[in-house]
Amino acid sequence: MLELRPNCESCDRDLPPESREAMICSFECTFCAACADGSLKGRCANCGGELVRRPIRPTERLVKFPASTKRVLMKPPR
């Protein structure tokens, strides 16, 4: 089950479960469309995988299977 993370890991923009601007990789790293298409050029900053639009969970399913509330941010390069 997808976590549906609540924010962009790059710019920390809010990405609610119904957002069509949320992009994810196969590891569920989550970015907004602006970051994904811009600086990330369609590739995950963490694993290098392809970023695709995150599916939207039907509202009635969010009651039983809620989205994550844990915010994740990329670690700055060393």
C-alpha cells in the first residue's frame, strides 16, 4: 500500500492525497511536479529512478487506509 507522503522531499511543498502534482519513484520518494520536471529532470534525487504521477486513493478508502503524516526531506549532499 502506498504511503501517500504529505510533502515534496525537495521543496517541502504540501502534497495532499488528492494532489495531481505528486510524483513518486518505485521506492515512493515523493516530489512535486515542479521539482520533478525542473531540477530533477524526471529522475528521483535519491535512487535515480523514474518519477511518475502518484495515483489518487479514493476518498472513501482514505478513512480505512489514511495517507501518511510523516514529512520526509532529502538529506543535503555531503
